[in-house]
Amino acid sequence: GKGRPVDFGEFPFRTGECYRLRFTCRNLPEAEPRGQVTEYRFKIWPQTVPEPADWTWVQNQGLPDALRAGGVALVAHYADVSFGDLRVRRLE
């Protein structure tokens, strides 16, 4: 599978407002086929409110689409965006 489109839904961004983003990516060893499924999820919320309990988006991908290792990239596509502090940590 070469890059199938994924629907990330919609989020009501407001120009000039700051947002927080939490993203996780983890292998699901208990999922079938065993050890070949990766879960991706993120949540985004205005900086002025507490972090929501629910994730904005969750997607499980099995091989051949799932990444088994990789990195992080923050990219602004056709937008003037600045990124603040970034923390990357291992999931427990």
C-alpha cells in the first residue's frame, strides 16, 4: 500500500490563536496480525483551555502502511506558523 488518503476531519482554527498538540504513535503487539499494527492519534486544543480527555483523531494501520520506526516532522503547508517548545518522550 502506497499512501492511502486519510481523513483527519475538521478543526475550527482561528487566525492569531495559539494551540497545543499532543501526538502519539505506538506499536500494538496484541493486535492482529501480531506485531504489525501501529496506532496513531492526536489531539489539538486552544492553549487557553485545559487539555481534553478525548483524542481528536485515532487511526490504526497495519502493514504495509504502518511505520515500524521513524521520526517527527512539524511542517506548515501554505501557512505562516511558528512552533514553540517541543518535547519528545518514550511512551510508558
